[in-house]
Amino acid sequence: MGALGSVLVALAVLLAGAPATAAPASDAPRPTADPAAPTPTAPLPGGPPQGSGPGGVTVGGEGLDTRGTVVVDGAPPLPGGLAAAGWLVADAGTGAVLAARDPHGRHYPASTLKTLTLLTLVPRLDPASVVEGTVEDEAVEGSRVGMVTGGRYPVSLLFQALVMQSGNDAANALARAAGGVEVTVQAMNARALEMGAFDTVAGSPSGLDVAGQSSSPYDLALFFRALVADPVTAALLTTRTAEMPAAGGRAGFQIQNENPLAGYPGGLGGKTGFTDAARHTFVTAAERDGRRLVVSVMGTEPVPLRAADQAALLLDWGFTVPPSLGQVGRLVGSAAEVPAPPSSPAASATPAGPARVAAGPAVPPAAADGGPPLPGLLALGTAAAAVAVAVLSARRRAARRHPRVPGPRPPGRPAPPA
């Protein structure tokens, strides 16, 4: 039976005097990560799914509901060499998105997820407290700063190691100081939802691949925008060197900031990422003549251009776009700026928990004598028609969100492939 037929049957039951209750119009759970599932070893076949806010709304405006490339009207041509599967360039001050490709594609983020780890843990941990290294820290997979078992490391130094060297050992130690990996991941996901970063699902504090873990060009831009706006985290992003202490019979040593755009004029820092599933990712920001831009790049290879080099091209291009041209979308300041879905006018913009996203319209209770009077019949008929329209609209939207299927042409000028 079709969805519309189901609605009509439900209406008949209601008219017969059945209890007047209905399932929410939008009750799909938020995506989750599954650390117990096999670790992903390659990008998702067919490309990443497209993310959305509660009830299917496009965070940042309908102009960003695209799997392709969108550019603000009147802007210069995009630079060549933009091979990344997803990217975004936005004004960090106003939030205006100037151009993007697959902005809400839910890619594996790799170590760019450490931007969310930093945002989550800096307010929670005392920078002067000391964390002792463990065997697990020393043996952690992937990039390490060089913690050793029994070594004593200030939280402030571990934050530097997290950003400058992308230390997975530092991420593990910071998570332990915050109550453990599970507690930290829960806090990261809560922070993402508060910010309106609905495409992001954290499964680890380091960004190492976990089934279901994701972020998007849009969300990475939200995270980095917040980092450069906070003097404490902004200073961490631009620290050039730091000293790791002697420990376990090993001499102390210096670590350097590995941001590949450290020499970019006006650069405000950058965070790289790489895993087998994510491929290469990068997020950065820069300031010129009082204007700040943020750029994110996801799902690319080091040839013909590295992720950081593509980001530099987008920064150069973005600074040539006059602010007066407007935007194709905007970076939200928080989840409170994300509108409720049209089919659920009573739904709150407050982020929903994992099991519930938005409630559907309430159905009036039956009359005390066991059956609704005529005004109630009319109201139920109207409600059924509204539900039918919502079902059909949801089907059309679901079809648009299938990976690799272009969405409707958004405001702004579609750009040729770069």
C-alpha cells in the first residue's frame, strides 16, 4: 500500500472513533558511530551520504542543498585544480558562504576532527593539570607526538601536541583526563549539535576511522571558525614550537607545527588529516585587510594538488570576492539559528537527542462521547491531508539526497568542474 493510502486508512480509523494518536512526521534517529563494527579502509562506495538538520532542513540555507558546486553570483571564476570531493569557503566574520562543493557531504574527517576535540576539551580541562602517559598512549595507532609510559605532561602541552603534531597519543591522554574516550566522544557530539554541526558524528577523539564517523566541509568550517574566534585556541593554532619533557630515560625534544600553510600571508592556523577511508582533509583560515576567511577541503589526493594547496587557492580566490556580492548560504552561529522543519511548525530548533529529531504535529483528542464531532472531522481531514503532503515531500527530498544525484539548482551561479 502506498504512503497516501496508508494515510487515508489511518483517517478512516480515526473517524471510526479510534484513539486520536499519530506517529511523529519526522522521527528518524540521528546517525551514530559504531566502534565495534569493522574499521573502514576506503571511502564509502558511491560517495558519502548528504547530511541535514532536524526534519531534513538544510543547515545554512537551501542554497547549500547540493551535491555539486555553487558560487555566489558575480564572483570571479574559480581557480583550476580543485579536485577535492567536498570543500567550502566562507567569510568567518559574517558567516557568508561564498562557494562550496557538496557542502553537507558526510565524509570521514580523519584528524580534522581534532578541531572538535579541541573545542570540546579546552573549556573542560585545567591547562595546568598533569597527565601521566600510559602504555596505550605510547602504542596508539597513527601519528604520535612521542608520549612515553610514566611521562608527565601538562594538559596545555598536550593541547599543543594535538594541534601541532596531530598526536593521537595526546588525543588519547586528553580524553582520559576528561573522563575517558566514551565520555569525551559523547561530549564532542553534544558540542557539535549545540553548534548546528548536524553532519558530524564523532566516534573517536583522534579522528581515526570509525564506522559511521563523519563530518562535512560545512561543519569543519563551523569548528575552525569557532577556534580562531577564541583567543586561547587561536593561540594554540599558531604556536610554532613546543618542548616535550624528558621521560622514561628519553631526552626531551622539540616539536614543530606541521601546518603546511604556516607561511601563508595572514594565516590563522590549519589542521591536516589523513586516513585510508578519509583520504586527505584540511581546514584553515586567514585574515587580510580585516577580513577573515575559513576554508575546508575533504576527500582529495595529494596530486595534482595537496589539500592544503587547494585550500590556499580558495583563500586567494575568496579574498577577491567583494562582500557586497552576498552569499549562497551562511555559517550558523549555533543550533538555535537552524529553522524547524516546515512540516513540524511546533518543533524546536534545539538539537534533538540520538533517538528523536523532531516531533510531528499533534492530533486532537477524541470527543468525550467516543467520537469526534463535525469540527473534529474537518480538523482530522485537514491533518491527514497535511501528513500526505509531508510524506510525498519527504519522498522527493529523500530522492534528492541520494549520493551522487544532483539536487535542485540553488541560488547562485553553478560553476563548471574545476
